[in-house]
Amino acid sequence: MKKIKKILITAVLLLSLTVVFITPAQAATGAPKNIIIMVGDGMGFNQVLAADYYLYGKAGANPFGDFPVQLAMSTNSLGDDPGPGDDAAQVYSPTLYGRFDEWCTNVTESSAAATALSTGEKCANPSIAVAPDGRLLRHMSEDFEEIGKSTGVVTSVPITHATPAGFVAHNAKRSAYADIAREMILSSAADVILGCGHPLYNDDNTLVEEPNYGYIPEDLWIDMADGEIMGADANGDGSPDPWTFIETKEQFEALLAGPVPDRVLGVAQVYQTLQCLRVVDDWSKPAYTTPFNTGVPTLETMTKGALRVLSKNPNGFFLMVEGGAQDWAGHYNQPGRLIEEQEDFYNTVQAVIDWVEANSSWDETLLIVTADHETGLLSGAEGILSPVVNNGKGVMPTMYFHVGTTYGIPWHSNQLVPFYAKGAGAELFLAVADQYDPYRGWYLDNTELSVVIRELCGIKNTKWQDVLAAKKLGLVPVGLENYADGITREDFCRLAYELLHRVAGTEIIAPVFPTDMDPFTDYTAYVSYKVFTLYKLGIIKGVSDNRFAPDKILTREEAATILGRIAEHLNVQIPSTRVSFNDASSISPWAADAVGDMAALGIMTGTGGGNFSPRAPYTGYQAILTMLRMYNAAK
Ligand SMILES: [Zn+2]
């Protein structure tokens, strides 16, 4: 029973500080036991399409092509050099779709992208889980260690490179490899770290005369090389736990059968990438024409080994697997190597799927396949907006890179990247992905991945489950966005219309598409029939001078008034109990009854501290939640 002791000790300490502490027992029901995130570094939509065409002759035949959740994701970071406290990320904008300048300036680096995925917060490009003001950002892996799960990272590039480091370490500079190695190996509670960065080998899996300690410092290497190095406490018993160190192909393959160590640090006998940078003179040749390095494991083998080590923990695990070298192929504009790397990544995804189905289940494991950003601005022949072109299975697709070494233009792009999920809680991503891109459809931001996972695991309740429940009931109209901000009168009416429609089970009244928007002089939008219907039912009224003021933000007491009329229309029984708010005297007389009724129903609660805050804006999230509660009260 790993980690239980640590939980108890930590719980006692935290309770004495009266901090709310979450144990696994408090985690949400249906919480995933195992969480696996697979990141194709630089894997945009066209990288997936190119590999699908080459490997299968058609789109979507890859191992994740049938996942039930398929979305897009935005990746923008805080930029290269934000000032302290500057947290205004450049935001992805669908309206600038396909503009070269928009896509290729101020792009994220892998370090900031991994930070966003792992911590839920944006940072500057050179940083790994450190905010511009120096604050250390908390990784999901730290949360998972605290609730007793094992954690690990696997990559096809150096173990200290941006993505694996971005899920474990904290450093203002991603290039501080020695310090990052020390944190990952000597200080972190990770249980598995597998990848490249071997100081004694080159990219061709050949011994070098002079060691290269670029990714792992010499002092650490000397300690690792005898097969064991002491790390920090990983299993929660309060004492340091040694790493079993492996490096040969045979040692990696030995993880696939028989007993495995509790903690494994593996560095394959190659410097930067398992395969991508081998025989550099050859690398513009077509895929699969240059023999592979033979003395290194595949990403698939490393991942299968990691799963065997991590799944020893009965509390479950968190694993990040990076196909790291798609990005390198993109940087150097090498289509052949890109296809090879995509195939290794696909094989690894398939191995994880097979592991879930043989050793776990989709009810207890959540699998996410996504990317940190796109690399190379890959497209077809018709410019940057065109998809790569299928030339049949086994034939290179028609594909062009538009940034990278060939062009002397830095390499990543701001395009949305693909996002796939399957398994325990995956559908919650459908609620969080509330922004719409005309080309790629619904998308989430990379900071929202950890929001969903933390909510599913009971680490932090962000209430997205409520939004998902309301969406499933059909209560949330398409296009309602920005749930955190004040809701407009028009959007509130659209929500209210859906509620009445769903409760009635049919159209409330025959839709009216009025040619004259009697009685409002300022309202002619296409959806006006919803507003007009609510007006006809006596549920909404104008503001003054025959105006509806569709864009005006609704206050809490205005919302209560409209909700009161909806409750009356639906014959919802109002309890006679009254809630006394501290700020009751500031509620407008015309709203007082409705506020009292909604509070008695539990449909609108206060804003904290015993207050109702009548003039505060009513947020989109609160509006959805109240519609959900009203729906349940009316049913
Ligand atoms: Zn990257």
C-alpha cells in the first residue's frame, strides 16, 4: 500500500493548519483511477493527416481516430518576456484564421505549453512552471502524488527536455538542464522517468570519445551509472527512495515481463532523439529508407514498461508520454522523419489502448491524446490553409512546411491543435470546450486540460460537471461562451427559452419570426423569436422607451425577477421559508419578492458572507446553474 502513510501524515499537518485537504475518498464519483496524457510535440492537424494518409491511405484510421471526444485546443503562451504580474496571454482568435502573421508570431515554446497543460497556468516561453513574478506553479503530478498515485514521464527526446520537465520540474529557464535534471531525479516524487539525453552516445546510438553532459550533469551521471541513484521520497513513507537506473535496450525490454522495480530512471543509449536525428546526412530522404538505430527501445516499449511499473500502485497513476521528435522533424522541415515519428507515436497510443483494455477499463482510465503546439506550419500545396494531400498508402502525401530552418523563420505556429479523449470523465471536455473556431470547431484552451482532470479527481471543484449536466439536458444554447463573465439579457433569454422548451417537451408556442419586433425598437436579431416568445409569455419586459437592450449585462436582482416569472409559468411550488440576506435593504423593492422566492427554492444562493449582492452582474455559469436547478424544480 504505497503512500497511505504519507497521506495520513500530511492530513494531520494540514488539518492542524485548518486547510481543506482532499483525500482520494473525497474524490468525485467516477473519478479516473489512471490518467494518461500523450503529447505529440508539434503535432498539428496536418501532421496527423499526413501520417494517416501515408500509413493507412485515409484520414482518421489512426488509433485515436474513433475516440468519442474530438476537439481542438489553443496553445498561446505569455510570450517571450512578459513583465512580473503580466498574465495577459495573447489569445487565439478565430477571426484571424489563416493569417500568416497571426499564426507565426509570439508562438508558444514547448516549455510554456507543457506548463499550461500540467499546471493550468500560462507562463513565459523560456520558463517551466514558473510564473513571470517568480511564483512556482503546481503540477498535476504534485497533486497526484499527494493523493497517493504514482506518477511518471516518458519521452523520445531527452528526459530533461521541455515537455517531460514541464510536467515535473520548476525552472525559469528551460535550458537549465543540469538544475532540471537534479530536481527531477533528486527532488521530485516521480516514479518513472524514461527518455534520451545519454552523455556517452551520439544521435546514431554510437559511443562518443568525449562525453556530452548537455542534458544530464556529470556529477549526477556518475551516481546513476552504477545502476542505482538515491532520490527523494517517492512512495510516501518519509524516507528517500532509490531509482533503478537502466540504459540498454535489453534493460528497457526487461520491463515488459516479470517483476519490475518500484522506481525506474531510464536513459536510452542515444543523445537527443531515439531515431529522428540518426544519420543526419540522410535525413531528407523518404521515410524508412535509412536504417533505424538498433540499440535503443521504441517509445512504445518504454511506455509499456512505464505502465507496468506505475500500475503496481493500487491507487492508480498519472503518466505523460511525449512523442517528442515530431517537433524536431518539423523544425528541420523533414517530412520523411515526421512520418516515422508519427508512426512510433501511433504505435505507442495503440499500446496504451491495448493496456487499458487488457489491464484496466475505460471506466477507470482516462486517456488524452493531444499536442503542445504545431511545428512547421505544415500544409498542402494550395497555401497555408490547405490540408496535406493524400497520394495513397505508403506514398508521401503532398505536404509543405512554411516555417522552420528552410525558411529561417522560427518554427512553431499558433494554429489550434487536435485534442482527443476517451475513458473515465472524457465527456467533461465537451463542456469546457466552449469556444468555436469556424474551421476546427469547438476548442478548449491548453490551461483547461488540468481544470477538467482536477475536477474529475476531486482535487479542485470547478463546477464544470454542472455545465455538462445542463448541456446534456439541452439547456445550453450553442454559442453561449465566456461563462465566467456577466451574461447579457439576450443570452439569458436564450437560456430561458431552452429551459421552457425542454420542460414543455415541445415548442412553447409556435415560433414567431416577427417582421416587426413589436414592442422593441432596438432588436432585430435572428434569434429574436426566442425573446419575442418570452415577451408574449410575460416573462421578460423591455428596459424603457420600447428598448430591449440585448447586450446589457443582467444584474442578479434582474435575473431573480425573470426567474420568478419562469417559476410561476412552470407552476413551481415556492416554499414559505425565507432567507435573510445581510444586504436585504439594498435589494430594489420590485425585486424583493422574487429574490426571496428564488433563495427559498435554492435556485439563487447568496454571493458569500450572507450577502445577495443585487447589483452584481449575473455570470454565464450562474445562469446555467440556475436553469439546471429550475429544470429540476419544475420536473
Ligand atoms: Zn513542443
